[in-house]
Amino acid sequence: MDTQAVISVLRNNYRLTAFNHNLYNEYKLKPNFDEQKFWDSLQYYELKKYYTLDNIELAVKISLSKAKAKKTISLSKFQNRRKCLEP
């Protein structure tokens, strides 16, 4: 790998780590937060395999994954509330 490619991979790896932790910090304060389910759902998207993409492709992939993760987390909270309301 040339120097520019190494820098790009390291930068993308940092961006993926920052994305995971920023999303975690956003959700950890919410009631009924399940840390294990959160990390499992992020692992499901397998973002680590995309760290070799160029910056624009990685940014798009991160945005799509964030939207999916938020939707998944919101749906699971809705389902938990629904279970609590059922007799």
C-alpha cells in the first residue's frame, strides 16, 4: 500500500469508530437502553469491512447504516412498549 492509501484506511477506521461511539453516546442515556443489543445491531451492519472504501462511499455507507440503526432501535423500543401495554 502506498502512503496515501494507508492514511485513507486509518482515517476511515477512525471515522467508523467515531460513528459507533457517537451513536452509542446518543442512545445510552435513553431509558431501557440495552447495551448488548445496541452493539449487536451495529455489528450486524458489518461496517468494518468498508474501511477500505474511498471517503465519499464510506460517508454514504455510514449515513445509510445510521438511518437503519436508528430505525431498528426505534422499532425495538416501540415493540417493547407495545408488549408492556398488552394485558
